[in-house]
Amino acid sequence: MLTIDGGPVHIEDLVKVARHREGVMVGPSVHATMAASRAAVERLDAEGVVAYGVTTGFGALADRAIEPADRVALQRAVVVSHAAGMGERLDDEVVRGMLLLRARTLAAGYSGAGAALVDGLAALLQAGVVPWVPEHGSLGASGDLAPLAHAGSVLIGEGWAVGDAGERVPASDALASHGLAPVAIGPKEGLALINGTDATAATLALAVHDIEALLRAADCACAMSVEALNATTRAFDEAVIALRPSPGQAASAANLRALLRESPLVAAHRVSHHAVQDAYSLRCAPQVHGAARDVVGFCRTTVERELASVVDNPVILDMEVVSAGNFHAQALAYAADLLASVCADVAAISERRVDRLLDPARSRGLPAFLSPDPGLNSGLMIAQYTAAALVAALRTAATPLAVQSASTSAGQEDHVSMSFEAAQRTRRSVTQLRAVLAVELLCVAQALELRAPLRPAPATQRRRRRRAAAVSAGARPVRAPRGAERTCHSWQTEAPLRCLMNNLDPDVAENPNDLVVYGGTGRAARSWECFDAIVASLRALHDDETLLVQSGKPVGVARTHELAPRVLIANSLLVPRWATWEEFWRLESMGLTMYGQMTAGSWIYIGTQGILQGTYETFSAVARARFGGSLRGRLVVTAGLGGMGGAQPLAVTMNDGVALCMEVDPARIARRMQTGYVDTVAESLDDAVRRCDLARERGEALSVAVRANAADALPALLESGLGVDVLTDQTSAHDPLNGYVPAGLGTDEAAALRHQDPGAYTARSRESMARHCAAMVAYQARGAEVFDYGNSLREQARLGGFANAFAYPGFVPAYIRPQFCEGRGPFRWVALSGDRQDIARTDQVLLELFPDNEPLHRWLHLAEARVHFQGLPARICWLGAGERHLAGLRFNDLVRSGEVAAPIVIGRDHLDSGSVASPYRETEAMRDGSDAIADWPVLNALLNCASGATWVAVHHGGGVGMGLSIHAGAQVCVDGTELSAQRCELMLTNDPASGVMRHADAGYEEARTAARDHDVRIPMIDTRA
């Protein structure tokens, strides 16, 4: 959560808010800070003093006095009249960056604007309302007038905003749909909304951030090319690099040395007749990449300075209006031109390495164009053409724009910077540089394959495929189609397509650019290339065919039959002896597998609501078992607000409790604030404790998030003597490398260590988890209700050296197993129409179907009031054997009758009664000792295939990690047809029945009773009624 207080904003802050949609809040002192200059403006207006922009016109019309009765209209008119841009709309992240910077400038208190403008801009950011801003119209002096006018128009209820599907919608409608009202503006406030360099500064801040990442990628690509071309590393030696004291050169050379350390390929030709001098594109890479680093460093300083500046005009100083020129963006224009040159030259040297890789005369033994069969196959010949064409475009774009001034506004504005056009051009150059580097990574990946059996260095091996995916042009925003019009042959194939896309919706996924849906590593597809292939396959798939997906990669289409599943998925399955994180990471680095978590790789994640209902049920069970049925007046302490843990604060408050939630990543805290899952954010751990204690004393439900690492904070709370009633954890402890963040590291520092030394990172994670878990055990000894929430914290803590990690139980044996015995578990559905009214209708149907199910009624009413939809509207509740098929058949009737706008997908989490074997979570402490028996989830998947599920998945690892669980999921699309009804009745009867079978077989009498009640036949157990 970023606080807007008028102080400096840093590039990383802007990226988090603009790109990653971190939340914002207006600082407590802002209203007071702005009051003095606002009072000065109101005084000038009342007295009729000649003051530019207050009592006069603008620009060349500054000599025109404005009558008092017209001054409010003047401010509205300047916003609307200046909203005269043209062209394609700016990307959402640029517009969000503009809004943030305009709010920051106004909050500094020199613009004479009222605090309502800052509050309004912050509200737009929080609600996700994005103004529709055309790309052309700014000259970079007087600031970015046209772009800011288009953005400001939305604040006052004029102009256009971006709709949910990317369409243009009236601003008034966009505001109303988010419960916002237009802001009324007074003297000078229209001018204050539009005068400044915010569009240029936001664009360049994003560009600097991205170019810095691409320079790291360029070093990586170069290191791989050094290996593939049998080049020498002597030119990178520290001693020779130090002869030129260039910081950028030293950094690039150090990167190359680290990447190439212990390279078998380099070692194989260290002594050879050719390893004397390499071509400049290899030998001089530290000098070129390093110079680029130095220039980008200068540009970073320039942009950071702008992000700390007041760029309005006029400003209020000593209660007087002062006209000046801080809106002039010449410094930013120079920086934009320099960055464009960097993009062009780094791309040029990369393309030269590509050319060398493809030329058999210079590649030192590689085949022509890297084709295993040159002549018959042209290999990567045309990839180099693409790179060369992009370099030509980049060189053209490096022509300076900062010197292209023009005289405007009748000569009043007779020198302008053209900064925004330069910044936008640079942004396009960043995209083109990314594409050129992707070509080099593609070519060098092929070249390294051809050098086998010699292998690359461990560091380049790990990064080879990850870099290609991260740098490639494949990443893009994904949103599922809406409405009743299909893009596939039938709804049985349209359904998995929309759910796959919904998993990657920016409003749903944790890190959609990397295809990560939740849990730090849970992906929907192995790569963007695989994603595209899956989408194409689904769109071509017929109703007698089945698509096979192996760890996020489509590997086959088989002819089957109409009742067969349309998609079968297997994710991260390894032979048990090899089922370790280390082996998985090795195979993942080779591009052979991916981690599917549970609903990420099986395409049925619905946002935080998906885990919310199960978390709600768990805390309800805790309340019933320990606190008389309610958590009122009770403090629940936990950590982790990611894709799974983010449900905890709302689940606690829905049970009337107080939640103190620790999270290391501010972006996750912001997302939970935006979706209403967290009530408030504390400034510190002490502040969080104070707020929670007050709410506990008053008996109020409250959730408080605080940025803290549980491995540090929980021992501190223990030492402070804080009384805790319930303690659990939902950090991504299952993955000690890519999930958990060790104590003492920020998120950026953690990312750097993870990149540089994965082994050291994993060790530090486990050491931190040992301290974290030890504090939980200590709280248990003090009488707190402590339970493991299935994220493998106990096991990782044990590996970190804490022998007593399993002193407290898992949540399933402690609270949930009686429900599993009845086949009861998570039942979720998705409205493929995208119409939230479809969910409202299905909610009503369930209330009618199960009139005596009081917990269900309570949940549905709470969910309607408090749960925000993410992506396609969806709902979840817990239903059991004998209930699910009734709901499914009724939903099918709704589709057939047209009571809902489009078909519905019914699915579930893999955390269900019969679909998982997980000895540290769902099957912990089974009565017959069958915790590790993995036949059951496989049988569940096979049964669902035989029962007509639309798609079925079997996964390994889930939320606990490699080697620790096998689990399955199944979905059915109800499309209103008779065949759909048959699928629905069979699958939704047999799926929960397998859970009853599993628990009856394990000796639970409650399950045997359920089997008799629901006619579940079990050959060796008498289940006759």
C-alpha cells in the first residue's frame, strides 16, 4: 500500500501501483498540507485579484479577465477543451502512473487545489477505473496537457473510461459502477489537474524499470552465446575490467563471470588455437552493456528527480500565485532520447551475436542456421531477419526528438520539449529490444542443444528457458471471452478455454506475465508458446476428440467419443524416487515440466474466493470446537496474503473475529485491500497490535494487514507477551525457493538472492521457517489454538533444524474430516457469460433447493454482501454427496430455459474428500494409517473420466510441495442439453461418492453411515440401508 503524502515517489513505487495495481491511500497530513494554498486561491478569487488560471484565461488568452460567475465554468472548460488528443489509447499502466503522479504533485500543497482532487484520484486508482487517454496530443510543455485533460475528465464525470473488456465506456457509467461520484471543481482546480509532466514521467519510469531488466537479460543472452560459440571468458576477468573504472562495465562483467562459472562448455576449449580474441560482439559486451547501464543510471536519476518534483503551474508560494516553468520536460526529453539510443545499440550487438550463431563459417562447428538438416530445413534463418528489421526500426527511433521544438499557442509557448512523443517512442523501443533479445535467446538455446553432450554452466542452464519466456513477446493481458457467442465448436470446449483464460486474467492471477496463477509458482501453462497452442487446439477441437496436456504443454489430440472428457491434464508428476524439489527444478529449467499447484494447472481458479469458503468453514469449525461457535473478541494471527492466504482476513471477520495478518509483499496487501478482503493496513507491527486490541475489546470484527516477515514478527509478538487465541499460517512455505521469503530480506533482495544463489536462498528460507514454526509451537504451549493450514511449513521447518515442528495438528484431522466423511467439500461454479446476475440466480436456486441448510444460507448471504468477483463471476460453497448433482441438474435447467445468459462450469478444488493423498494435510492421521496411499486420487480421476467430466486433471505437489501429495480435479460444463444433464448427474454423484468410499474404507463410521444414506455401494462393507 503506497501512501500519497506529497513526498517523492520512486520508480519502483510507480511500477507497483501502475503495473501491479498496488493500492494507494492518502496520507493523514495531506488535507492539512493542502489547506493553506487552497485558502490562498479562494482569497484571490473572492478579491478578484489578477491571478493566472484563477481569474484569467490560459496560454495566449492569459490577458482575458474572467467574471466571477464564470470561474467555476472556466475550470471545467479547460479540462474538457484540452481533452483533444487522438490515436490509440495509452496502456492502463501508463494512465495509472499519470494518476498517481498527479495526485502526488497536488498533495505537495503548492497547487492551490482542494484535497477532494487527491482523494478522487486515489479513489480511481483503488477502484481500478482507468481513463481512456489517446496517445497523441502532448508537446511536453505546458506539461502533458491533453493526456492529463483526458484523465482529469473522468474525475469530473466527463469523457471516457476503459470498460471491463477494454471497450470505451462513458466516464459517468464507469464511476457509478464502482460506487464513485464525480468530483466538483472550483477555482484553479481544472488547471491543476492538467498542467504537469506526469504522462512523460510515468512512461519513462516504466521504461527505465524495463530496460534495467532487459540489460540483465542481455548479459544472460551474451553469456549463453559465449558458451555456444566456444568463446573465451578472459576478456571479462576482473583485473582487466578494473583498468577502466566504469561502474556499468564492472557490473556487466561481473554478471558474465557469475553466469559462466563452472561452465563445462567454456572449460572444454579454454586451451585452444582460437581462444585468443573473439569478435567485438562477444569480447566487448561488458563495454557496450556497461555503457548502456551507465546511461540508464543517469536517466534513472533524471526520472527519480522528476518524481520528487512539483511540476504544476502556476504554484502558490507565500500565499501568492507564481508563474514559472517546472512543467517544461526538456530534461525528460533528453533522457527519452538517450534511452532510445541504448535500446538501439544493445539490440544491435545482440543481433550481431545472432548472425554469428547462424553462420557456419564463424560459429565454430555449429550447422548452418542451427538446423539439424540444413537445406531441407532453413532453421532459424528468418529469425535473424526479424532481428535485423527490428534493429533498423530501433536505429530510426534513436533520432533525437528533444530538438524538434515547435512554437504553439500564438507564440506564447514558443519552445516545447516533445518529451511525451519521445517517451512513447522509447516505450516502443523497449518492446522491440525485448523482441531482439528473445531472438538471441531462441537461437542460443538451439545452439546449446547442438553442443551436447557438453552442457552449459549451471547458472545459464537454469536461466535458459526462463529468460526466453520472460523476454519473449508472448506475455500479454489475457481475459476470457464473455457472452453467449462461442469461439470454439461447442460449449464443452469453450468452457475449458474460458476458464484457462480466466486463470490468467490480471484481476485473478498473481503474476500473469509469467503465467503464475497463485502460490508463487502455480502456472496455467508451461510457456506462452504452450498457452497459444492450447488455445488453438481447443478452438479446433471437436466433440469426439480429447486434448492431452502434459504439465502445461499440449502433447496430443486423440479421437474418443462424445461423453469422454474434452481435456485430460497431468501436472508435475514424477516417479517417486525422483520426486524432490531439486529434481523438479532441474527438469523445469530444461522446459520439461511445470508446477500446477491445484486449481492453477487445472484451470478452475476463481480468485481468492476459491479458498475463502474453505477457510471460512475452517475458522467456523475452530469457533465451534473452542470458542462456543463464534470468534467474537478473539484474535487470530496468521501470515501470507497471496493467492491462498489472502482469504484468511475476510474468513476471520465473517466469523466475527479479529485478524492480524503479516505479509512481506506490499503488492499482495494492496490487492487484498482492493478486493475488500482486508479492512485496514497498519504502519507497523505495534500499530497493528494496537488496532487489533481495540477491536477485540469492543467485540468488533476487524482485519489488519501489516508488512512484516512472520519469522521476525511472530517471535517478537511472543516476547512482547501478546495473547493470541488462534494461530496459523498461509505463506507459500511449500516452495522454499520461489515461495517463502527468508527473514531479513525485502522482496527485491529476495529476488536477487534467488537468482544468484538458489541453494543459499533455500537454506535461509528453511532456517527462517524453523524460527517461524518454533514461535507457533511456543504459542501452543501458552494455550493458543494452533493448526497447520496445509502449506508444508512444519516439514520445511523440520528440514531447517526444528525437531518439534509437528507438535501442532493439521487443519483437516483437527476440524474438517467429519465433513469429508459425508463427501462434503468445495463445490464451485463459474458463469461463462460474465454476467454477475447469473450468479445471483444460481445463489437463489441453492437457497430454494436446500431450505434447511442454515450454514449454506449464512454463507451465501455473506458472500453476496462481501465477496468481490475476480474475472468471470463465480461462487463457491460446500455441498456433499447427494447434494451436488441436484444443484448441477438445476443449473442445467437454468441454461436450457434461458434464465441465465450462458452455460455454467461446475468444478471444485482438489482439496476434497476423495481426490487427494497428502499426509501433511488432507489425509494426515487417517484412522487406518493410509495417509500416504495415493491410489484414491488416481481412482477419483479415472472415475470422473468414466462419468463424463468435461475436463479432468491429476497433479503432484499442490500446496505442500514435491513428493508430498497426489491430487485430482474435475469440471463439468452444463450447457442445457440432455447430454450435459447426463454428464452432470453421473459426475456430481460419483465424485463425492468416491470420498465417502475412501473414508468408509479407512474405518470412519460416519462415512459408512453416509454410504448407506446415499446408496454408495462398497463391496466389502455392508452399506445397505
